Amino acid sequence: MKIPTKEQIDKAIAAYKAKLEKKEKELTKKEGKEKFKLELELSDLYKDLNPHKALHFAQEAQKFSNLTNKERAATSFQISKAYLRMGNKKAAISQLHNSLNLFKKNGAQTKIAQISNIIGSIYRDFSEMEKAISYTDKAMQINKEIKNKKGIVKSLVYKGHILNNQNKYGTARKKFEEALKISKQIRPSYQTGVIYQGLGQYYFLTSQYKKATDMFTKAFNFFYKKKDWFKVAANLHFIGNACFRLNKYDKCKVNCSLSLYLFKKFDNTEKMGHLYQAMGNVYYELGKFEKSLELRLKSLTMTNKLGDKVAKSKTLNNIGNSYTKLGDLKNGLEYFLKSLEIKRELGVKSGIANSLNNIGCINYTLGNYDKALEYYKESEKIKREIGDERSRANSLNNIALIYLYQKEYTKALEYYKKALKIVENLNLSKMIGIVTLNMGEVYVQKENFNKAKKYYKKSIAIFEEIGDNSILVRAKICLAKVHARQSDYEKGEKLLLSVIDLVEEINSPEIKLDFYKVAAYLYKRKNDFENAYKYYKKFIETKETLESKETKEKISELEAKYENEKKEKQIEQLKYENKIEKMRNEIADRVKERLEKEVKLRTKELEQSRRQYRDLIEKANDGIIILQNNRIKMFNKKFQKMLQFKPEKYGNALFTDFIPKKFHSSFQKKFDSENTSSKLEEIFLITKDESKINVELSLREVEYEGKEAKLMIIRDITQRKLADQKMIYAETLSGIGELAGGFAHEIKNPLTSINAAVQLLQSNYELEEEIDNYLDIIKKNTKKANVSVDNLSKFAKPRSAELEKLDLSYLLETVLTLLKGKMRSNNIQVKMQGLEDCPKIWGDHIYLQSAFINILLNAIQACEEEGKITITCDCDDDFLSLRFKDNGIGISQKEKDKIFDPFFTTKKDGSGLGLSMVQKVIHEHKGKINVEGEKGVGTEIEVHFPLNGEQILDRKDEQYEELDLNS
């Protein structure tokens, strides 16, 4: 196959165009029916070159008066052809029906059969298969009755395409071969190219891509000789698709870009949308996801113009894939759900299965493995039912991946083997490479490294052959890790260096993470700590840019919104229609003038009453709402302000949406209780920004809009609770201080005596080794008790603060110098951001230094080896904020609630006074301190200092507790 250049195409089209322009000039010399016939002829000749001009000539011809039914049918048929070339199938089918009805009046059987075939093909594209079959069978029946062999060939081809769409591939092939046999008996005709095109589609759909390419090439050559540029463009597109399946991406790009060039000339929106999609798929497979997304979004613009739901659902799904690969899981899921909604509406099972599979992938990425497994298995079941083995292999591979992650290696291998058997039977090289790569990972987990290397090498060989760089990189990284584990560093390093440029070129966050992690691991085992640190640092930086916590929290909301959105719209529509009907009936009953006046009067009184009632509700200091079946039907401004409640977003919302799940059961019992004066004390409500407020609720039974309801009064007691807690805390500290003052003195003297007696025994007597060891234990523990007593003394004994202007950057550098040895021994990295721009504050440098040491010691002790601590400074008009963030073991909610309590500690040797003293120092500086964290993720301590120095200077005579740096 010799592909023409754009210049050759332009030259050929220009010559063709020149002939048509010459023919156009003849129009000025024609009149009446001669002009009508020439305009129809020009419309037909222009349909490929310029469909807009073709439409113009057909519409001009349609304007002639005194046209016969046959002539009007011919103009409608010509208009439909122009619309088809522009990709506007809805407009085309309207004209075709008009033409068909007119030809029926004239009894033109050949035309009736021809138009019926075309209408059937459009219904096929609309997935209305019953209509498609009906029209195609009707065309076949007519052609057989009039013994029109050309028409029979056309009907066989159209029928073959429908059977392909129904996955009846064997029967479809027979139709195409029968058509080819009849066509050759007549003579090589225009239909021969169409038959080759149909056979190409059959081979493509049955995964015989090499044969598909051969057939599409034959069709291309046929149409190229005929200079049928529309069909030339179509078959270039088909050849590009087959090359894509054969992983010949360069050839695919060449064919598809030339096809796109032609369809742009024809201004065919539908085909342009398909080709942007095809090009987007190529860049996706090449790992260039941003370019892929750009092209797929262009395709969506085209499909939106046409209103083609089938094409739109596919495009939405592919856009979701691009977003997912770029790490934007929120947008990825949103597009998958939009695609799934359309596919369910259309009843396209294969599309539903693909969308379910993709949503499973999102859940897998977010760590929702059980949910991902449900989606994968549901998708695999549908694919098995419809016989889509190629896609089924992908679902089996995904199911195995979940079992691999859950360490169920036997199950993982079972599903991988099922997938491998299918892809080997279908000869799908890429899928074979992916499955063998994953099987290698199973054997790595089972520590069977020799088998793992065998599968990895097989996978690498496949991806090198087909040129798929994104997965080739993954396979080489996996093999490099196995070499590192077997201490074969030279081979592992060689593999990593061979893909380092590709990693940067592909620019995938997931691939970068894998590469940096394995590189750091290899160099660490090799004792090349400089390189190990370099790659570990890159690993941490890349990881921080990946998915946000917000995405995980929004997944359930997005899924629920999708499931309920359609039903809610239908319900609202029904309510609206019922309301309108009710109003009509009421108006119809108001016949008498007296009744109308009475209704108006009562309406006015009711409105006045409602306004008075509303004013009382709106001016209330407590939140007031009315509930029916736990749904909010009415609420006042106080409730709206309290929960930042937006009516346009939360109208008719469930009240339990604002209550933590653990309170749902108790609230429902109270809500359902017959005791209408029941009171719920100290329940939490959740605001829009997900903060919690303490409230008291009271319920009363009322009637609302003629139905039973409950009136709820909500009182915000958050500030009251905080005040109570602060008072209790202050009393506790005061009590501890008083206790510590006397208690420390009473204990310290006996401890001193015990310690002196032990030293006297050890210095004046020769003791047995065992006795001497026991005395050492006594001495060690008395010393430890002494430290605790000293801490108590210092906690109770104040001293005067010495306030001065402090440079926090310098102060923190001093603290880090003091802790340098401890950080080095634990391999802790500290990063400071924004401190060079921090303004000075008023404070006592001794106490602030002690406070920062306590905070950093906690962070160091929380981090495992190779931990990371970040200190960040930023300011606003009122406060300077310091944030100490670590990636250590984290903190639970229960620990967070007690962390500032005196004597609370999670450390074996801690006194529990460190953070309590830190809090007191910050509060004495008129500052604020807050702790956030999550178990297994890390901890962040935020400290805020006022920038108004007068607030602190006013307190310069007050005293601060001395801190023990080791507490």
C-alpha cells in the first residue's frame, strides 16, 4: 500500500474541484428542469469534496416548483447524503424518511431498497438494532423480488455490519463472502471496495488485525483509484486502528493524521471526533497522557455537537483514563461515572462492563481493595456473558492484582493463569506481557526469585519488541529490584540506567515513584549512601504530589450522587407535574365569584400568619428545622449559619448527613420515640468545613403542609463546653502545682538518703557481684525518681520571664544544632521553609527554645529510620504561624484529645509533662497550639504567635514555668 502525501491529495482534489467549478458556470446558462438536474448532479459530485456546498445545491434544487414526487424524493435523498458526509445523522435520517415515503408513492423499488439499507445502517449506529434489522431485511426482500444483484450485494454488506455489531461474527463473515462472490459475478464494481471494508471490520472485531489491515488496504486501493476521497479517508482511519492493535503506533499516527486531514476538508464532525479519539489512544499507549487528554477533550467537543450518546460514552470513559494516569483521580472518577450513566441508559453491556472495570481501578488506586474487587468481578461476569474474551482477560488480570495485594498468592496465580490462557489464544502480545509481568510479581512475593526473573525477562522481551515504553520501564524496574535483593547490583544498576531517560520522558508519577524507590533500595544495599539518599529524597518529593486526602473522602459522595441524581430528578419532575395538575383542578372548581373572593381573603390571612410565624422563627437565637422522614423540609437562618447550610445544595437533605455515623442509631431511636419532648444531650453536628460543634436538640411533634412532622430546636453549646473544659483544665493545673510544691519536698529527702546509703555501701564494703548489681538498680531508679521530682518542682515553681525581640529563624537553628547528634543517629532529615522572611516576635528565648526542643524531640522519637521533619513559617496580619510536620508513627484521636494533659505519655521513659509545659509557654505568649495527625501517617503541630507585641509586653511581669529539656 502506497500512502499518498497531503500534497498529492491536495493536487488531485484541486483538479477535481476545477472540473466542478467549470460545471458550476454552466448553471448560469441553464433554466427550468435542466438547471434542476445540473444542481442535483453538482450536489452529488460535491458531497465528498464539500458537503456544505452539496447541501446548498440540493436545497436550491428543492426550491423548484412543479416538481414530481420522484424529483422531490431525489432532492431529499441528495440532502441526506450531504448531511451524512457532515456526520449529522439525525438530520440525514429525517430527509431519508421523507425521500422513502415519496419513492413509495412513485413505486421506485430500487430506490426504496437503497434508502432502506442506509436508514438501517444509521439505526445500527444509534444502537437501535431491531429497527436496523427491520429496514435491512426489507431492502433484501425487495432486491430479491426485483432480482437486483447490485442491491442484493449492498443488503448483504449492510446485514454483515449489523451482525458484527451483535457479535455474530461467523454469520457476518458469510454475508460479506457471499456479497463478494455475487459482486465478482457481475463485474468489479464500487461495491467490491465496500465488501473488502466489511471483511476488514469482521477481522478487526475478531482480533485478526493483520488480516484486517490487508482487507482495509484492498478497500483503500480500490477507492483511491476511484478518487472517492471520503471512503479513502475512512479506510485510512480503519488501517490506523488495526495498526494500533498491532502496536505499530507510528504507522497508526501516519494513517490517522492523513485521515483527519481529509475529514477536516469535508468538515465531518463525526469522523473528526473519532480520529481525535484514535490519536488520543496512540499517545495514551505511548505514555504521553497530557497530549492524550488534550485530543480526547477535542473528541468530546465533536460528539457533544452531534449528540451521539454512544460515541460520547466512549470518549468520557477514555478521558477518565487519561485523568487517572495523570494522577487526577477525582476527575477520572467523575468521567467514568458520566460514561457509566449513559451506557446504562443505552443498555450497552460491553460499555457498562468497561466502566465498572475503570471504577474498580480508581478504588484500587485509592486502596479500597474490597470495593475494587466487587467492581472487577461484576465487570468480568458481564464480559463472560457477552463473550468478550479480550476484555474479560483484562478483568481477570485486575482481580488477580487485588488478590496479589491481599497476599492471597494462590488465588492471584489462578486468575493470572486464566487471563494468560485467553490472551495467548488470541495472540495479544501486549496483554501477554502485562500478565507475565504481574505473575513475576507474585513469585517475588513468594520469594521464588528465579521464576520471577523468568517471567520478568519474558515480559521485557515482549515490550521491547512492540515498543511499549511505559510498561517496559515497569518491567525493567521490577527485574532490577530482584537483582538488588540477590545482591547482583551491577545488573540491577545497568537496568535502571537503561530506563532513566524514559522515566523522565513518560512523566508518570507512579512510574517515577517505583523507579526512585527501587533505585534508593539498590544503592542502600550497595552501601552507596549518596545515591541512595538522592533517590529517596526524589521518592518522598514525588509521593507528596500524588492524590490528596480530599479525593478519598469525596469518592463515596460522588458515587452516591450518581446513583441518586437520576431518580431525584424524576421524582422532582413528577412532583412538579402533580402540582400543576392540582392547581388546574382548583382553578376549574372556582366557578362562583363568592368562592374566589373567599379563597383570596383566606389566602391573604394565611400569608400574613405565615409571615408572622416566619419572623419569629428567623429571629430565634437557636437553630430551628422541620423534619419529615428524617429529611429537612424547613430551616431558619440561625441553623443555616450554624452549619454553613446552603439550601441550593442541601435542600431536602437527610438530617443524619450532619451527624457522625456513631450517633445515627441513638438519634433515630430518639427521633422515632413517642416521647415528643425527648432531649439529646451533647451530640455532635458536622459543618460544611467538616468541623464539629456541640449541640443540644429537642423535638416536638407538629403538622407541616398537611403531614406529620417534627420540629427540632438546636442549641449550639460548643463555646459553653469549651469554657467548661478550660476551667476544669485550669483547676487541674492549679491543683497539680499545689500538690507538686509539697509533694516534691517530702519525696526528695528520702530519695537523697537512699542514694547516699547505696553509695556508702558500695564505697566502704566489698560486696558480692549480685548484691552490687542490685544496688546499681536501686541507685539508677532513685536517680530517675529524682528527675521526676525535679520536673514536678519546676512545674510548680515559677520564675520571671525576660521578654525581648526574637528572631525565630536564628532560635530554631540553635535548637537544631543542639539536637544535631540525635537527628544524625536516627537518620532524620529536617527541612525549613519560609523562615528567612519571618518577622521578629516578643518572647522569652529560654522558654521558647525549651518548647521547640520538646516539640522536635517528640517528632524525632515518633519517626522511624530515614524520617523527615518539615518546619514551615508563614504570616498574616495578626499571627505568625510555625508548623512542625513529621512522617512518623502518627497519633490516634484518643491520644490527641489527651496530649496536653499533665502526666499523659505514650513513651516508656516519659514523664508526660513536656507538651503540657509547651502548651503553657505558648499560652503565656498569648499564642495558640494545635495538634493534627493520623495513625501511621504522621503528626503536625501548629503554633501561632500574635504579631501585636503589646499583648505580650502587657504580661511581662507574669511568670513562666521552667522546662526540663529532656521531659
